[in-house]
Amino acid sequence: MKIIILCILLFFTAGKLQASETLLRAKDADFSFSFESLKLDEFNNEKMGLFGANFLVALEEHPWLSIGAATYGSLTGKRGGFITLGLASDAHINLKQDLSAHAGLFVGAGGGHGGYQLQGGGLMLRGHVGLSWDEAFGNLGAGLSRVSFPNGHVDSSQMYVSYAYDFQSLIASGWVETASADEKQGWTALNQHQFGLVYRMYNVPAGVKNSAGRPQYKSIGLVGVEWQQEINDWMFASLETEGAMSGKSNGYMQILLGLGMHYPLMDNLRLKLSGSVGVAGGGNVDTGGGLLADIGIGLKTNISDDLSVEAEVAVVDSLRADFKAKSFALKLNRSFTTPLVMQGQSVELAQLHNYSAQHMRVRFVHQSYFKPASVSQAWRSHHAHRDVNLLGFQSDYFINDHFFLSGQGIAAYEGQAGGYMTGLVGAGIAYPLTQAWAVETELLVGAAGGGGLAVAGGLVWQVNAGMSYHVTDNYSVLFEVGRMDAPKGAFAANVLSISTAYDFSLFMGK
């Protein structure tokens, strides 16, 4: 309970991102990456190289403090599939023009490739102190970190190195509407983005062994999402995360960073070349320390001004372990633009009349799984008498005032189910009863696995219903009950969800 209260307080602290409804100021944000080598004392001093990725936004009233989401995963060693996600913060003070001191905290959940003997329930705490140097191409950093799984057997202090890429983001706190033009010139500087839903199939060659030394099952079906940002007219960067939902590798997950190029072949056909690298593993897939790379080629065609479909073939290899596969993917993409702003720059709302103010919500979620009376003890392969507690995030995109699309990523932190994670997508309805209260329901489907939960190939669905209460115009608390089920496995659970939510508007154009 203490960890839940701490995370809720941190989440509410992040709130004051926008002080004015008519004049928007660019927010400082950054993508940062880190690497450190953990020493696992309880496992013969085994080493595990941990790679971290953070997305942090500075608070407007306290620009020295940034808060956001982060993920950590095994990159070297022999714990491929060890992945966590959670809430991160970083505070800094400027020592001189190009030198800053940092201190931060991560609270998250996950694990993998070690079971409850390694990560226990899955709760992960990470603290760091260090220095960063501001260079033309980004910020380089180094310092000391401490990583602990309080109910497991990970407790390690070590050096870390980091890199951060700073940029500016323009969002409005709460749900606003773009004003009429009022003779103001429309904002023309823009960023190009693409968000896609991904279905991927891995075909595994004969002779590939799993992490138990037996033949790897011949196929793995994955679902996930991909975000791309244009670097220039022909080059893009990408972030992709997917989890297994079919085959015999439930619990397999991958998070990949990539670069790519696209070339027009015809008016409505583009050739895409891309390469990605990142962390992957779980589900008894032998990725060694977790490093995975792929190289792919694809074709993309538009079906409307902002929607496109894409087919991709690729080869994927764990480089330092046995896993390799041929990959085929189908993607449904939405392209959009956001205003390009500079540090400290302010924009009048009336200048954004050529953008739509898209209403968004991000939730920091706590869930509990309870075994239904009608479900057998086989819902878990171990500790079947224990409930499971989880932490994670859910993002909602409101198509109108009532209907929203949703995506969720959560992981176990308590209940001896460390390593269990889910990635779900779906839709929901929110119907107001009063100015503050609303009833909500949602249906989600996707992939889950790990932690000994009997989800078979990994396909799961979840339905939730409950109430939301707006504490302020920007913040709300949601209470939901639901049901989760693995259609092909013995797992089923009654679900209790409590979450804090932040409403904001993202300005999007075609």
C-alpha cells in the first residue's frame, strides 16, 4: 500500500504542466537511455547488463524536476526477457553552463527469466545520482545507481552511463478546443509522426533451440504498437513494443529502437528499409542476455489522407544466442503532425486553428487479480493461493466526448508473479452522470504471459466497468471491477482496478 500511495502522489505532482488556457508554453522533455551492469549476489555473482529507456517531461512550475514513464530490460548476460516498466522521476541542478547534477527514482514492476526466485513479486526500485554534460548532439551522463527488488533477490549498486535527447512538447492541460482563426496566422512548423497497430509472425527455422535446450516451437504470433517520427523527408526513427499471443512462447516480449528510410515508388506506394535493436526474451525463447536485432523491408500504401497499411518482411537474430527467425508483419498506421516549438517558446491557442485539439488521458494503474471460485488451482503454476498485484499505464484517446480507444501495459509487483506482463488494446465508453462523476466501461484484448500464470499461448481479454471522479478539471480517480480470461488457458481472474488519470489535449494535424 505504501508504494501505491507514493506513486499516486508522484503522479499528482506532475500535474501543473499548463498554467494558461489561451497561451501555451513549450514544455521541456527528453528521451533518455542508460546502461548499467548489475551483480546478482544470490546467483554466484552473475552479471546482468540492464538497459533503460525513459520519457520524461519537466514540470512547468518546477522545471528542475521531470517525471514520466520508463522501462528497463536485460541486454547482456543470460537473463533475456527480464523487462520492467514503471514511473520515473529526475531532478537536476545546473552546476555551470554545460554541467548538471542529477538524482532520480524509478518505481516499477516486472522481471522475467528467473521467476520468483530472482525477482519475487516483481517490485523494482531504482535510484541514481550522477552528472551530465550538455553536448550539441545531446546530454552524456554517468553516475551511481542502486537497483533493488525488495521481495526478491536483486540488490545491486553500480556505475551507469546515459544519453539524453532533449526536445520540446506542446500540450494543454485539460480538454480544450482550438479557437477560431481570428485573423491569426496558422502555426506552420510541424513534426511528422506515425502510430501503428502491429501483428507480427515469427517463423523459426528448424534447429533453433529454446532456453531449455529443446527445439523452439516453429512459430510465434505477436501483437503490439509502433511509433515513428520523421527525421527528414526520407529518414525516420521508431519505437516498437510487442508481446506473444500465439504459439508456445507466452511471456515473450520485445522493445526495439530503430532507424529507417522510405522511398516513393509511385504516387501511393512507398518502399521502406529499416533496422532495429533492443531488448527481448521470455517465454523460454533463447535470446541470451536479451539483445535482439532485425533488418526489414516493406511496402506502404495510403487508404486515406491519414491512414495507411503496410506489409513487412524481416530477419531477426539474437546475435549472441540461438534464437533467430523470419518475420512477416502487417501494420495499420495513422499519420499525424504536431506543432514544432522551441525551448521556452509560447504559442497562442488561436494560432493553432489549423490543428485539432485531440482529447487524451493517461492513467497510472494499480490492478489486483483474484482467483474466482469457479476457477481451478491451475490458474497459476505456483503460489496458486496468492492474489497478484500489478502496476502500469493506460492511455486513452477520445474520439468524441464519450467513446475512447485505449492501450494498456502493466506488470506484476506482488504475489510471487514477478515477470508477468500484459499489453492490451481496445475501446471504452465514458458517460457523465454529474459534472464530476461518470460511469465507464471498456473491453481490451492482447497478449500476456510470464510469472507462472496459465495463459497458454498468451492471448487474453479483459472487460472492466466502474466509476470515475474528477478531482479537478485535469485529474480524476477511477475505480473499476472486471474480468480477465485466457481463452486457451486455465487462467481467469476477477480484477479490481484503481487509477489516477491526467487529462490533456494534444494538437494534431494531417
